[in-house]
Amino acid sequence: MKHYEPKALVKISRYQNFFPTLEEDIQKDIYKRMDELLEEEKEYCDKGNYEHIAQIVTSIAMYEVLQKHGKTEEEAYKIVSEEMWKFLDPSAMQKLSKKRFFLPLMKKVVPFGFSKRSGIGWRYTWHKDDAKNIFHFECNECIYAKILGKRGLLKLGAMCCHADIINYGSLHYTDFIRTKTLCQGGDVCDFKFIRHETDAGDGWERTKSI
């Protein structure tokens, strides 16, 4: 099983480029706080959750430590959220979405990938009877909501939810629809992808998802 160690987790997190720009004493304090968080959340530290825990504990630690080093809550959240989103690059997904096999591929790859990269604390509902132009599923349980919710930090969860909008919100021929998430007060996270014959703006408008 992969080793849950702060430096290793930062290196695979969405803060891997930003973290080295921080002052050394801030880095040390973030590592220290991550150690504490890993001990507190060790029930979720299994093989499947490795990448998720990297995002969660790095986000929490950075958000809290920046405030201890003089940033306001608003400033700390702005830094943590914007640096996370800045790291994302949806161009490969957008390029792939031009292909006609995109949605059939998603129907196979997403459930398989989630089964490998979701450990304890996750639960999904998959729908195998979708029409060929539709792919939808629900996330019924999520460790972001569980860990961040009990800490009063669901805004960091919503920040992570927004990463899906960046990755999926501009796909070619494909509308990404999500009306609720667990981190934003919903009873589930509802994901739906609808494939069209034409691109956005030519007969259909993109859904404003959350």
C-alpha cells in the first residue's frame, strides 16, 4: 500500500507547483498539520483513497496554516481555491470529447477508474440502462463531505466540486449536468453527461451546473 506521508502527498496534490513557492516555515507548519490530520483520518487512509486524501489534507492544512501566518480567512480560501483550480488542465479531456467514441468510453472508464481510486467511505449508483447518448450516475457517499463536513469546512469540498466544472464544463458535443453535490447541501452528487450531434450553441445550450 502507498505510504501516507505529507511530502509524498503534497507532490501528487494539485498544489505540487504552488507549495514550493511558500516560505519554508509555512511549509513546515503545513507538513506538521498534515501529520495531525492523517492521524485523525486514518480510517480513510487505505489504498483506494490515496489521491483523494492528498487533496483533502493538503487543502485543509494549507487553508488553516495560511491563516495562522497572518492571512484572513477570505485570503486563505482565495489562495487555496485559485491555486487548486489553476493546476487543472481540461484540454486533453476537451480534445478527446471531439471523438464519437467519447461517451461510450466514459461509460466504461469512469466506473472502472472510480472502483480503483475510491476506498472506504465512498458509494455510487451506476445506471447501465442509459440511452446511448446519456451517461449518468450518483455519488451517494463521499469522503470529502464526511471529512470536511465534520470540521465545518464544506466550502473546501465545494471548491473541489468546482474542479469537475472546470474539467467537464466545456466538453465538445457534451453537456455536463449536475444539480447538487453532497458538499453543497445535496443528498447525493448527481452526474449526467448528454451527448449531442452538434456542438454547444448550435441547437443546444450548456447547462449551468454546480
